[in-house]
Amino acid sequence: MQAILFVLGSRIIGTLLSNVLSCLPALHAYNVLGGLLLLQYALIDHGIRLPPEVYVPFMTSMIVGWFMLNTIPSILLGAPDESALFTVLPGQKYLMTGRGYEGTMMAGVGGLLGVFFLVFIVAPFAPRVLPLIREVLTPHIHWILWIIVTYMLMAEWPKGGTSGISGWPKFFDAWKSLGAGLATFLLSGVFGFILLYRSPVSIDVAFQNIMPAFVGLFAIPSCLLNIISGTEIPPQKTSPHLEIDGDIMWRSMAAGGLGGGIAAFFPVITGGIGGMLAGHATAQRDERVFLISQGVSKLVYYTGAFLMFFVPMLSVKRRGAAWMVQGIHVPQGYYDYYMVLAAIALSGAISFLMMSPLTHLTLYVIDKVNYRTASTVAFMIIIMLVFMVVSWSGLLIMVVGTAIGLIPVLFGSRRLNCLGVLLLPIACNMSGVGTKVATWLKLI
């Protein structure tokens, strides 16, 4: 009985800790998990090894709780990670019309639907179906990845050129956003090659190599824009009811589950890209479906990728939290699989119950503190966290990433193109030309 209470306690503590920390803008769960992993290694060096029944559910609860609730700073404080890019625009529309609470809670409903999707739809079939899918698709992943990259770039549509003087002025107006999108992808791709082959990050924190780049590409531009613009947030209203029904939730779960599943299964494909593909495939137009489905997609992506590490008979490339934990733990078949599923279910339920009070608290802070001041504080927190985790080299990477991340903000192109930092070098490596490109760039 004591052991059961100890395991249950680790899940609850992990969930509550992630719930509180997730409200800090631009802080990522993997940064905290990386620090906890270093602490675990330090304990092992001193002869103290925690049982997996403690740290595996704890890490699972941290992941679920984090990605259930980090929608709060993404929508209300404007400092998203890449998986929240699609929710920010409609979410901020809700915020600027005084309905920030409603938009945040819709994304929270999406997270709860994501938990339902993983535990009750994916989990019963995963041990039998996923190994077969992996066996079929593994030889073709390289060209599938290139098709996704091509589609992502081609989906960038001209935002200008619809009126005005015909000829070259109209041509340049149409290609302004397109050119910015292509430039963003190529520059971030070269940036990714540098981080892959000539990273200035110390080997001691190599597992956080990409963290300052993502902060610069996605979080810093949003904070700077809020600080410069001095946006005034209107008074927020809270409603006891959300304008959603069963049809909206099922459509959202289908679209978000598809997008998050694609992102979790395929290497390099992130939640943002998976959400874009699912949104185009299912052609959902309703803003409510959009917000909820992105909440589903984000949770399924991060939690599903971690869950796959424990699926029996499934061997996939480890990434994210699974890549961190594989150094200290080897999955023990169905025992660990069911333990992780139980942690996902419990953490998802607790996190959803915590979402309303934490959203109210954040709105209270926004109401009492000037939005520009809040964005400045968020900006300082981001810089401090990058320095604490990766030191001066991380700040240098963050500055370069910010310069690239500002291009789509200033020219109105899709910020998803910043993911070239991962897509281009890894797609080249999977095609066998990564070393040649790095040599051409004089990185080897």
C-alpha cells in the first residue's frame, strides 16, 4: 500500500509542478526535464538510484501537465513554442475581443481530448499496429520528409499583389511574403547545419543544443513585438459555458489526432507541421475546431512521442523526452506501457481541473500589470533561462535565431518556415547528402 501511494504521489507531484511551471512564458518542459535528468545522474554517481516506478510516471506527468497548460502563456502572453504557432493567431483574436479565457479553455478541452485519444483509441492497438506501420514506412521516410518540406513551402500563398499598378511593382508585392518565407527556411536550414556540425554549445549540455535556437526563432520575436507595439489588452470576460458540442469535439479530435499522430511517428515532423497537414487534409474552417484540434495535436505529439518509447515491440528513433530517459531506463514490456498510460490519464484529468484557476490567475495578473511590462518580464525570464541552461554560447545562438525569427514577423510570412532549422539538415542527412552540404558550407 505504501509503494502504491508513493508511485501515485510522484504522478501528482509531477503534474502539479508542471502545471505551475507551464505558466512561465517560453519555458519548455524539456529544459526542466533535462535539469532533472542531470540530477538523476548525480544521484546515480553517489550510489542513489530511484526506482523506475517513481521517475517514469513523474516524467510522464510532467510532459502531459506541461502541454495541457502551456497554452495559457501562448495565448495570453504571446510567447509560443513552435507547436503553439497555429493556436496563437485565433487565440489572440479571442484575447483581443475579451474572450481570452474562452480561447484558452477550448485549447484545454483539446488537450483532454488528446489524452482520451491516446489512452482509449491509440493505446489498445499500438502494440500490434504501430510495429507493422513502422516496418512498411521506414524505407520511405526520407522521400516522405522531402514531400512534406515541399508541400510546406508551396502552401505559402502570396499575401499581396491583388491590387495596384500592374507589372514589376505588383510582382514584387506578391513575392514579398513568399520571398521572406523561402529566405526564412533557407537561413534557418543553414543555421541548423551549423548547430549540427559546428555547435558552440558545450558537450556537457549537448542535449539542450537546439533549445536556444528555438527560443530565438519562436519566443523572442513575439515578446519583442509585444514590447514595441505596446498592445493594450481589453477587459476579459469569463463565461461558465463554451460554445462547443459533441460534433465539434469529435471533428477536433479527428483532425488533431491525425496531425499529432503524424508528428509523433515521423522523425523531425513537429506538432506545428503535423497540425498544418491535418488542417489542410480535413479542411476544418471553424475557429473553435481549429483551437481545440491544435490542443489535441500538441498533446498527442509530445506525449505520443514519449509513449512510443514504451510500446512493446516498437523500435523507433528516440527523440525529445524519450531520448533523455533512454540513458537511465530500458522499457520492461507491458508493465511500463500500462504504467505510463495510467500516468497519462491521471495527469490529464488533474491538469484540466487546474486549467481554469490558473487561467483566471494569469488574467488577473494581466489586468493588474501593463501588457508591455508583462512582455518585458517574460523577455527577461527567457534570457535568464537560456543563460542558466546553455551559458553564453546559448545567448549567441538565441540572438542569431531571433534575427531569423523576425523575418516572418516583419514581412508577414509563415513562421512555420523557421523549422527549416531541423527539417533541412535532417532531410539532407536521411538522403545521404548531409555531409556534402556541410562540406559545401565549409563546416567540415
